[in-house]
Amino acid sequence: MEHKPEHHQGRHITVEEEKTGEVKEEKNTGRSILITAIIIIVIVAILALIIISTKYLKNNNTVTYNNYVFEKYETNKWMTQQLIKGQLYNIPFYNNPTQVLDIPIDPNSISVIRDFSFNTNGTVYVAVDPNESSKIVMAGIEYARLLGTVYNIYNMNVSSAISRSVPGKPVESPVKTCDDASTNTLVIYQFVSDKNLVSIEGNCILLESKDINESIRVADAFAFRLLNIIQE
């Protein structure tokens, strides 16, 4: 019995199918490149946003100056922390240091205060005009608390005063002017003039502000020097 050779009928790929396959492969390759390119673009865009937000977009509620971090609270006050004689204090201000750098301050005013606190047991009088706005009084409180015993920094005897007496009104505070300044009496006189400036005349420190609203800024600028946060 003769055995006929078996014929395996394999399927032959036509030229058209070969071309079609090449086209599909090219399409798949092109699609992969496109997807890869899109992914790279998205990654680059995300990284760019992160860099921009970190480097250029500032948090308006946090300011760092001279290694001190100031955070703004709902009361619109800026709070910073300072380690004083082993104890950490939260100290509030109406402004942060960057907002008061334009105010000129005679560095001798700070030197006189430090010498006075180290060498005498005298009294510091914070004087204002009795008819002046309450903002002037608030401004005086800004640095008076640093000079007194609240934060254990200068620990000086601090008292409020008025710069002149008012006829017909009872005198609730002593009248003190620069004429009363001496080796045992330091006078800080805050008043409104035509400029923002902190200057000194002997043992009398003058805090001038060009208007009532600026008096707080001048007080904060002075306070930042007292704490050595802003250094000359």
C-alpha cells in the first residue's frame, strides 16, 4: 500500500498583509512614543509647578527674618518665639521686621537703654501727650513690655508719663519731658511729627511718627532692635 506524502497546508502571508502588519507596528510604535512624550511633559510640568510654588510663591502668613520665624494670626498680629534665659516666650507684634526696615533708628538709643539697665536702678518713663490718640499709648506698650519684667529681658522699672499737664484735668501720671532725663531717669517720648524716626538726646529717646497709624510701626521697629532681631 503506497503512502502518499502528507501535505501540510500552511497559510502564506500575502504582500498586502505584510504591508498591513508593518503599518500596524508603525502605528503602535508611534502611539507609544506619543504616550511617553505626554508622560514626560506632565512630569516636567508638575516639577516646574513645585519649584515655582516653593521658590516664588510666598506664604503671606509666615515670614522668616534673621532666623526668627514670624507667623500671622487671626488677630492680625505677628508672633515669634524667643528663648530668654532658658524659657521660651511667644512675643506678639503688629508688624513683622520686613515691614519696618525703612524706619531710621539711631543705634545709640539701644546702647543707652542697655547701659541704663546694667548700671542703674533708675526708672524709665514712657511719655505721651495727654491729648494724643490711644494708638500712641498702644505704641508705647509695644516696647514698654520688653523693657519691664514681662519677658525677663531688661527687667527695668517702667512707668507711664505725660509730656505736659492739662489745666482742669487731674494728673494721673507724672509729667516727664527730656528736661527730666538724668543718670537715674530715662525718658522715652513718643509723639507725632512730620517723619518716622528714632533719635536720642542724652538720656531722652525720641520716637517720632508722621501720623498716628505710623506710631505703631515706629514702636515695632524700635522693639525689634531692643530684641536684637533687627541688627544694625
